[in-house]
Amino acid sequence: MSSPYARARARARNVFIASLLLASAAPARAAVTCTGAQTYNVPGTYATISLAVAAITPTTLTEPVCVTIGDDGTYAEQVTVQGFTNNGSSITIQAAPGFTPVVSPPALSTAAFLIANASVNVQGISAVISQSVPYGVWASSGYVSLSSVSVSTSGNLGIYTAGVRISSWSAISYSSVTVWGAHGFWLDGATATAVAFSAAVNKSATQYPVFLDGGKNNDFTALFARNSHVSGYGLYALGADSNTVTQSYLWGGSRGAYLDTGSDYNAISLSTTIGNSQYGLYAVGADSNTVTQSYLWGGQSGADLATGADYNSISLSTMIGNSDYGLVAVGADSNIVKQSYLWGGDSGAFLFPGSDYNAISLSTVIGNSVYGLFAWGADSNTVTQSYVWGGQIGGVLDTGADNNSISLSTMIGNSDTGFLNQDSDSNTVTQ
């Protein structure tokens, strides 16, 4: 029977997931935010959205321009916005109150919305892709806003690169992407783009619901990302720095969140990351990242800090490894875990060779069947003010695990001994 603690966490997690689904799966209908003399009405004055955009004059804008769609019709077109000089103004393509128009681009299109102009807003419109095209929305210019926009495929055809590919200084809110073999939100070298109260769902081993491809200082709030492929990742960051993820839910068939080489100074907080078959969080060659007040669950390990994942910090968090380890470090140095709960089906925390100068403090470390803490060939690590429990042995310092320090801690081995030092030198256990 599960403990009251586990049941409470499960209830809280389920409520959190449900709130995200309600917030993001059915985007709120956008109200008209653009009004004025420069309003182009579809289908009243113009038969298509593209004709309305083409009619905008002058091309050097003198005031905000509105293209307002006043029906629930399906528009079989690619809407392209380019060639305008903003002059401090913007172009807004929006649904009128009470309507949800659909853009469904024909074969050989690039996207439902191809935006190569800064300061463009799209609100309250659905893009349903029934032909094989690269994108739902591709915005190559900055300062683009998508609000209450949904992008989806129809059947097995549809988008094959990304539901939304977006650049810098842009915003996505109350929007959703549902694709198969494509990225959901692809932030392509983006800087300072914000994604809030939105969802991305896909099923791919090589493409991701959220892809941070370089770039920095992007922000994700109340994001729901799910990749149902058995080898898929919920969020994948490559060479992406100083991004933040908060109050979000990341689920991957393999890994929940993957911070790959050069993804540094990122922050995950108040979030749930689940890797169904492997790791809740996986970091390799990624430094100085922080995780706080989050729940990391993996089919193997809750968190895996691999080679070169150094100077990272995990605090006030829960790490659950269903079959293996709550936390595993392999060649990862100078990481900090504090005020956290680590539980592994095998061991609570496992430090492999080359994992040096790491610190665990004020934490509970439980290995359900074998060891609470196991360090093998791992040097100069510290454990302080912690509770370490193992199904067999509480804490083990094995071959070549030297110069480690355990202090002010409790170590309990349920069937064997609380602590074992084997072929390891210059370690200290005190108080």
C-alpha cells in the first residue's frame, strides 16, 4: 500500500496535470484586439485571408492594421506576410468574436502561416494540415505573437518538420500543437521568446514537442509537452542557455527533459518531468543548470547526470527511479543536491567513476532493494545532514572511492549493515 506521502504527491500531481490540460488543450477564444480604420474584413470584403493581406496599403504602415475573419470557414490557402515596413506598427490577423476560422494549406505549401515580417500577430485561428507540408506556422522574423492558435494534422499526412517554428522576441500563449513526426514548438536560435499556457504533443524518436535549438533567455510557463514515442523526449535542448521552465509538465516515452551539450544556466522549477522508460531528467555536457521544487520520475532513474554535466543544482525536489536509481551520476562533477527526496528501485543515489566533488545535503536517500548510497571510484564527494536507507546496506564506498566525507547523517541497512567501506581510502564518517 502506498504511503500517505506518496498518495498526497500523486493527488497533487494529477490536479496539476489536469489544470494544464484544461488551460492548454482547448485554447481560449481570442477577443478582437485590433480595431481601427485600417481593418480588412474576411469574407465580407475579401474572399480570402491572403487577398486581404495583399490589399494592405501603404506597405509602410502608419497605424495598426487588422485583418478580421468573421466566419467559421475553412480557407484553403497559405497566408504569407512579408514585405511590410512596420514603422512602429503591427499587422494582426484575427478571428472575430464567436468564430474559429480554419486555415488548411494546399499541397506544395510551406505552412498555413508563413511570416517573414516583424510585428505580426495571429489570434484565434486554427491551422489544420491535411497535406504533407513542412510547417503549421513558420515565423522567421522576430516580434511575432500567436495567441489562441491551434495547429494540428489530419490523419497520417500533414506537418513533417514543425508545428510552430518561431524566432526571437516572440510570444506563444493559449495555443496548442498536435503533430506526429514533427517538432511541436521549435525555437530556432530564438532569444527572449515566451511560451505560456500552451501544449505540444507528438510521437517521434527524433523530433520533440519542445525543441530548444540554440538560443537563450527563452521562458516556458504552464507548458504541457508529451512525446508518446517509446524513444521520445518531452523537451530537448541543444546548445541552449539561460532558459527557464516553470509550472510545466514534460513527458517522454524515454526521457522527460534532455539537456544536451552546451545547454547551460537553464532553470526548471515547480515542474514535473517524466521519462517513461529511462530518465525524468537527463543532462550530458550541460553545466550550471538548476532544478528546484520539481518532481523527476524515470522508468530507470529519476535524474541522470552524465559525462560533463557539472556544477548543476537540484533542490527541494523528488527524484524517483522506478527500477534503478533516484539519482545517478556518471563522470559528472561538482553538482549539488539538497533538501530533496531520492528513491530508487535499486539504490537511492549511485555515483559512478569520475563523479567527483558532488554534494548531497539535508536529503532523504532510499534504495528500495539494495543500497541507499553507492559510490564507486568517485572521489571527494560529501554527504551531510541526510538520511540514507538501503534494502541491504545504507551507504557503500567501493573500490577507488577516496577522500569522501559523510557527516551528521543516518545510514541504515535493512538486511545488512548501515555502512560499508571497501577498498577505498581517506574517507571520513563523523557524527
